[in-house]
Amino acid sequence: MHRATEGRTPAELLAAARGGERRAIARLLTLVERGGGAADAITGATHRLTGTAHVVGITGAPGSGKSTLTSALTTLLAEGGRRPAVVAVDPSSPLTGGAILGDRVRMEAATVAGVFVRSMATRGHGGGLALAVPGAVRVLDACGFDPVVIETVGVGQVEVDVAAAADTVVVVVTPGWGDAVQANKAGLLEVADLFVVNKADRPGASDARRDLDLMLDLTEVSGACSARRPTIVETTATKGEGVEDLLAVINTHHAVLVEGTGLEVRRACRLAAEVRARLDHLLGEAAGQALAEAGPVVGETPVETARRLAGRILGAGDTR
Amino acid sequence: MHPDRRTLSGIPVDPVYGAGPLPGEYPYTRGIHAGMYRDRHWTMRMFAGFGTAEDTNGRFKELLRSGGTGLSTAFDMPTLMGRDSDHPLAIGEVGRAGVAVDTVEDMADLFADIDLAAVTTSMTINGPAPILLAMYVAVAEEGGVERGRLAGTLQNDILKEYQAQKEYLFPPRPSVRLVTDVIRFTAAEMPRWNPVSVSGYHIREAGSTAAQELAFTLANGFAYVEAAAAVGLDVDDFAPRLSFFFNSHSDLFEEIGKFRAARRIWARWMRERYGARDERSLKLRFHTQTAGVSLTAQQPEVNIARVALQALAGVLGGTQSLHTDSYDEALALPSQEAARIALRTQQVIAHETGVADVADPLGGSAYVEWMTDELERRAEEVFDRLDDEGGGSILEGVYAGIESGWFMGEIAESAYRFEREVNAGDRVVVGVNAFTEGDEGRSSRLLRIGQDTEDLQRKRLAEVRLERDGSAVRTALARVADEAGRPGANLMPALLDAVRTRATVGEVVEVLEDVFGTYVETAVV
Amino acid sequence: MEVRNKGAAPIRVVLAKLGLDGHDRGLKVVARILRDAGMEVVYLGLRQTTGTIVDAVEQEDADVVGISMHNAGHLTLAPLIVAALADAGLGDVPVVIGGVVPDEDLDELAAAGVGAVLGPGASAVEVVASVRGVVDAGVRASGN
């Protein structure tokens, strides 16, 4: 396929990547993103090497300043001696499969400070992303990056889920009632561990904070994977204001998770979500294959056909 | 000028035809002067700049000798971006696409042996505009011409930089403060100077439609009016000196309609919304440049025809001054020969075609009047949107549109749509997607600026740095920083002091960046 | 336009402007053209340095990098980016230059290691073919 790294096996790439070769890291991420056998092999090789990195998800509406905030946050971390990495997810065009991945424009400060940034396209919403992102996080964790930040646009269930599968989930909103309502609709309220009111130098910032508080009062915060009432932080990412506060709150959240059982619960949830995504993917593939083999259906209702094929798939044993 | 005119066949023609409102009458749709070009031709202002200040000085003198009536300065990319020629990011760009100016010494060389009291000078500069204006004033005064006698135009239109040309230095709000500092300074001390040339040219070049160019440019004009009013100026104290700069593209009647609509909109908004009483505040004066983006690298000689027709649209639209592009500009900077043909094109229009004999000769044409109305209607839709976004302020609406990337998205969308039409063959570009035979033997007499210019300019800069009084520079820069941080202060006096000490453009910009911060665009692809 | 094999991974392209020049109309149009041809475009935008471009090519595992130049500095800047990539061990990633480049400079740019040049008026078909061409040539050269 392509170029210098292609000749190496996943294991060789991983050894080089863990030795600090950035191109090998990038190559592993490419293979994970493509899926298939190589991706499975990398998952196998990295799974036991992970668990160190604090995984932070950052999501919010388009235009909320997520990238600028992610840049400011990771720049601060890098300057403080940490080794942050970012996986920035942007949508693929549903028509052509292509994508314009523009997050690096706003993350230039971070890249100059040495942060490893990888842009990732959704490549269709068919669950590929839900497999690729955990795989990429695993590679970066195994290569010693900490924290690993996943940044996604908070529209679309898959994007929200991907960011939500983190130890600490940050939801970014901007001043203006509309944004908070939008966040509520997109289901972002339920997944947030903390909220950022970004662009806090604009009029309406305190209103946004109050709106969020009101909505949180009305939202039942429960369930095994999220337990605490989210903190609200105000930032003006373009000026770097409030970013230190945000980092402190993120670190506190992590510390609380580590001290208690929170982290284990979180990660069990995350693993379950990944298994679920993988299962959906495998069953989807099997369904497609069974349907293709069945050919045109005559003399059966759709329900009967589906049940018959499901029985065949489920009886088929090991799916690989 | 001769008062009476005849056609080539000897038929006498009147200065104007049709019913009112006539040219020179509100709302000035038909032109801002009653006599238009019969009284005075447009200014043939040719944009030039390359290499070192001496190189460009030579081109200026050549243009004045061959009948040009105004100077227009193109600065190189490092100067436009407020970086010195020895800045690491300047590598490969010093003197390449304009003239390099680092200090007041370069400005002095640029205008050596040119009587600054006798010419009008346009300077295409935006982010560092106040610094370059300070240098021009310093050079003139060192040569004995006081600032009040200087006539010319500073582009100084920062809003369109965020929207289109991307040569911004600081965030929008402090940048607009610099614009209003210049407006205050020239209103008080330079009565013959145009402090802002509100420019649609670059918006169009970046890919907008004619309607978008019209709407965004006038909105920016309104924004500056609001910004200047907000710092306490009376609208009639500065509005007469605001000027505009439009593109003239290939769709002849659309362009003419655009120019006519621009005048009408400006007059009405200035009177009705901003309360202007001075008639001069209502009259939209504009410079026109033919569309660089329309020039083709294929069969470049065909560009001479394109430029002639676009220039004609500018004249029929009532422009006050005109730059005609050179046919070789899709490939490189204009060569001297190509620049001369471009100027001659204007002279043909002015002296041979007769179009200058009658004011607004197309006024009353059903198509042209409809086009004018239609473009006005489309512009008003944009103003409504911005007014809403800004909560009753066009200035705030423009800020919001910049911060959200709205302008850039609209422009990028139009650019891509045009590209697709050309690629699909739905829009013919002669020599590119049709009539392509005959493209052999390209001219290779291109003007090339080499690495030696860059090296020479760095050497000159190093000499100035060595010879100047370093402590005087530091003191002056510290004052610039203080004034920048003081709300309500006007930076111009401190900038004048700083450039006189031979502080460089880059040094002043860095001091200002420390106070104002820098800006990363909202990338809308 | 050739249709790539269904299921093949998209070509990843890094697009940037090197230096101070702010003319980004062409870069944006090319970004959309490549996206609509099914490629993944990592858009760096304005005012990039050889350092930021090399970082992006490396971290994004790009197949090709496209640099837009309208500042008449291409004969100085293009060799700098080719050399910077080589220094970082990324010499196999082809460089495509687009913008205002006269024909007479093509030989010098090719000699400097530039994979392809897209001059004024290049059509969408030419842009896509050129990018695919240098990527495919790189694949053949690496023997895979």
C-alpha cells in the first residue's frame, strides 16, 4: 500500500512507536482506523499496555470553540511537562466519503508546544468510528501519552458517544440560551462531567451558567457511569482565560475517580460500550452477508425472513 | 477639457440624457458629479511595487512620465504582515510581490525625487497601515512638505482582511480602534487624505459574487461609520473622506449595476440612518481595479481584451479612479511592457471611445436599471441579517459574522460554485475550457525578483539597525505600548515618534501584539 | 476520473500555505475538490512553517502534501519544504505545489524534488489526477 512503514508488522511498529518514533505511532493509528485484521492485531498487542492515560472527552456544538479550548488546555499540559495527545474527529461527507479535517488550524499553538494531534474522519456513521476511536486511544496510551483528549462535534449520537466514552467528559457551550437548549436536545447534558461556558467574555455568559444550573436541577443525574453533579467552568479560550481553572477541575475529577471506585466503573462502562460497538459491527456484517446469500425473498413476510436469517446467524457459532 | 463634444461623425452630444434625478443629484445613482468625465477624467492610478524601494521608485517615475496621474503602492508580503525583511517567516517573500519597507529610510527611497505635494499617493496596506502612514508623513515633513498638504489614500480596511484577504495582525476590535485612530488623525490634520478605502476588491477576488461584494463592502463601510461615531466624531467630520475600492469583473452590466447600486445605498444610509447632512458625506467615491482573478495563464494576450471590457464597466459605472491589470499577471508581477499596455487601454477608453462624453450613458436602460435595483435588494437582505445579528448595530453584526466564519463560508461557497461551473463547462472561460487552441509559445519576459533583492534588503535593514540610536528607539516603542494600552488615546503621535527614530515596522507590530494579542481565523473551508 | 476500489482507505492529504501570503481561495477550492473526490484533507490553512507542515505530515500519516503559493517565492520555499520533509525521514511523501507558478519554473521545481505542480487554471480533474498520480507513483516506487 504505501511507503516506508508498510513493511513492518504491527508488533514491530508498536515497538518503534513505544520507542518514540512518531511516524510509527501515526502509522498504527492509520491501521487502527482502517479496521480489519491489522487493527485487531494492534488491539491485541496494546490492550494490556493501557490504562495509564487519563482519557478526556471534549464535545459541544459547532462553533463553541472546542478546538481552541482543546489547544489551550493541551498547550498548558505540554508546558507543564505532560505528554498530551489529541484525537480530533470531524465528519466525512456522506456523499463522497471525503472529509475536510480543519482542527489543526486552531490547534497550532498545541502542535508547536509538542502535542501529538491526529485528525480523524467519521468515515460513515456505521459504527466504524466507535471502533476506531477506542483503538486510537489505546495506541496513544500504550505509547505513553497522558492525557489523551478526544474532541468531537457534539451532533450525532456516535460523536457524542465517542467523546462520552472517556474518564472525564467535558461539554462546551457558549453564551446564549440557544446553545444550552441545543446541548440539552443532543443529550449532552446527561453525559457531562463538567461544563465549560466558553467565550465567557461575551454578553450572556452568566445567563448561560444559570440556564445550565436550572437544567441540571431538572435532570436526574443517576446511573452507574455518572454520579456527580457537573461543575461549571467559564473560559475565554482565545485569550487563555479560565483554562487553568478548567485544568484544575479536570484534574480534581480524575483524582476523585482514582480515589474511589469511579475509574473502574467508568472503564468497565467504556469497555462494555466498545464491546457493544464491536458486537453491532460483527452482527451487522453477518446480517449483510446472510441477506446477500439469501437472495430475493418470496412467499415470506419481512418479519419471517428476518427471524429465519437471525436464527441462521446466531446458530453459526464463532464469528470472526 | 472641451465643453462641447461631437461623435466621430460630427454629431454634437449633450453632457447628459434622460430625466432626473440626474448625475450629481441625490441619491447619486447616476454619478456623484453633474459633468462626470466631461469635466475631468478619472485618475489613471496604476498599482506598482516590487523589489527594493529604489526599484519601485524607478517604476513610479516611469508611470508618471507616461501619463499616469497618481501613484499606488504595492507592498511585499512581509510588510503587509508587519514583519521585517529579516524575520524567519519572511524568507522567500521579501520584495517578491511588492516593495519591501522596513523603516522610514525605505519610505524615503520609495518617493525620492517625487514631489509629494503634487502627486496623490495610494498605499495598499491594512494591518500596519497607521505605521506606514506615519512613515509617509515623516518622509514628507523631512522633505519640507507639511502633512496638511498631503493627498492620497490609505487602504486601512481591516474588516475585509478577516473576511477575505487574511492580512490581519491583531484581533478585530483593537484593529478597528487603529482604523479609527487614523480617521481621527487625518480628520484633524490631513484634510486631503482618505483614511480608509473600504474595499470590496479582495472580497471579490477571494471568490464572492458581485452581490456579496456590494453587500459586504458597504456593510464594512457602515461599520467604520459606527466605529468612528463611537469614538466621538461627527459623521460629517470624517464621512466625506471615506472612499471605496471595487472590483470590476467580466459580467459587464452586472458590474455597472453594482457601482450604481453602491452609490444609491450609501447615500440613503448615510442620510437616513447615520444622519449625515454634508452632501459630500453622501457621495460614494470609488477606485476600481479590473479582476485579477479573471486573468488566465492560458493565452495571456487574451487578458488584454478582458481588462479593456472590465475597465469599460468601471467607467460606465462612474469610477473616480482606475487600475487596469496587466495581461501577464496570472503568471508573475507585471512587466513594464505589460503595465504600459494596461495604461494605454485606459487612455483608449478615455480618448477614443467617446464614453467619457456623456454622464451615465446607460441610465434609463431597462436592463441596467433593473440590475441596479436587484443588486440593491440583495444587499439590503444582507444588511438586515447583520443588523439582526448585531442587535441593531452593523459593526457588531460584522464582528459576529467574522467570529462565526459566516462571511468566509459565504465567499468560499461562491468560489467553489464558480469553479464547478467552469469545470462542468457550464461557464465558458475562453482559452481555458473552450477555444483552447493556440496556447503555444508563452511569453517568458516575466518580471522576476530574485534572492539577491532579499539579501540586499536584509543588508540595508541591518545597516539602519546599526546606525540608529537604540535607546531612542526603545523609549519610543515603550510609549507606543503605553498609548496602545490606554483606551481613548490616539496612537498616531506615538507612531510618528517611533518611526522617526528608525524603529522598524516589525518592532512596532510586536509591541502592539503584546498589548492587543494576535488572531487565529475561524477556518471555514 | 478513475474510481478507486470501494473499501480502499481514502488518500490523506495535508494542505497548507507556507509563509506569509494570505491568498487562500485556491487552497480552499482545492480542499473541496479533493474532498469531493473522496480524499481526507487535513487543512492547515495560512501562515505555516516547514516545521508545522512536517509535524502534520508525520502525525497525520499523510500520503501527500499540497502547498499553495501565490507570493512568487516558490523557487525559494519549495526546496525548503522538500528538504525539511527529507530531514524528518518523510522524503517519500510527495509534495505538490499549486498557485502562480510559470511554466518556465517547472524543471527547476522538479529537480528540487517537487512531485507535481498545478499552475493557474488547473481543472478539478487535473487537480485530482495529479494528487492521485504522485501518490500512486510513490506506492510503485516503494515496491508495494
